[in-house]
Amino acid sequence: MANKIDAEPCDGGCCITRLVSTDRDITVPDSVDGMAVVEIGPSFMSGSPASDGRTVRIPASVKRVDPDAFSGIIGIHGIDYGGTMEEFSSFGIFAEFDCEVRSGDGHEFRFLSGYPMGFPGFDEAIQTMNFKMDQELAVKRLRDPVLLTDACRDRYKEYLSGRIMPKAEQAVTNGDTAKLSEMISTGLFDDDAVRGLMERSLRSGKTAVTSMLMSVLYSRRG
């Protein structure tokens, strides 16, 4: 529960200008004094003490968030937004910390410090300054391509094209069906590539991996 909340009227309801809380899970209310909370102002949590590993829950009623809403705030590692990832991306927040964002329409992504906290801005920035690019990130974006542009999709595929097969072969050797399934879901493995992995799995005696790869090939026949 917030220790203190300040709000002021705005178009469609009210704007949270200050929220002070010592909780690890901080919930922005969906109404204050009978007015719907539709907006969050800049540095709205600046009065809250720093505490590592905190999560902020923002209701779907919030449709506008100042780009500097989280400026200067330390310890926020998660944001749960009740609206869509598209709405969250429209807020234009620039990440000052690594943060896992979960949206009400089922999307989840860990945005990195120093990059836009939203799509397609994050994709464009990470691909331009790709020293923080890694295979896990590229696979995640291809598996859940929310707001992924065609140009960014092609660049992620290009990045993975020379890297993903050795990782897939390693997953077969380790019997890691979950990791292998993630990689195959990117669409970068044609039938011949899947058969090659299955032959490797058969030689290694990885029954679960072989069964999973057979299921992939069978599902593609339809």
C-alpha cells in the first residue's frame, strides 16, 4: 500500500504526480478520490526510498505516462502494465535500469538499461549499437514478435543465421528439448536442418529430443 499519493485533474481523470511507498510490490491505483487514474507524471516515485528488486503495477486505466516517469528511481526491476504492450511502448520511456515488463495482453520482455523501453524503438537501437546483442535476445524477439518490423526481423535472422546451428547441436547433445524448441520456433530451421538434428539425436541416444524433432516434422506436413 502506498504511504502517500498526490494526484491532480487531467483530461479523462487524474494524473499521479507523486507516489511514496516502501513496499516491494508497488501498485498504482486505478482511481483516486473517485477519479480514474489515466496518467502518470515525471519522477512520480522520487520520494520513495531505494530498494532493490521492486515491481511497479500500473493499471490498464493509465493511457499516458511521462517519458521521465521513472527517472532517478533506483531498484525497479519489474513493471506489470494492465494494458497492451503496444500501449506501453507508446509511452516512450527510456530505460535507466534493466527491467522486465509484462503487459496485460500476455507479452513479456526484459528491456536493457540505456535503451528505449518499448518497440520498435528497442529493436532499432539494439541493432544499431549491437554490443549488447546476444542469441537469447534475438530468439526471444523472433518467438514473440510483438511490434517487430519486417526490417528488424530480417536483421535478427541475419544475426542468428551463422550462430544458431552450433547452439542447436549443443542442445541436442545436452538433451535440452526446451532450448531446442525455442530455437526451432524462430523459423530458421527448414526440414533438412531438423532432420540433420534428428540424426544427431539418434546417434546420441537422446530419445526425448528425437521424439520432439519428429513431432516438429510431423506438424509441418499439415
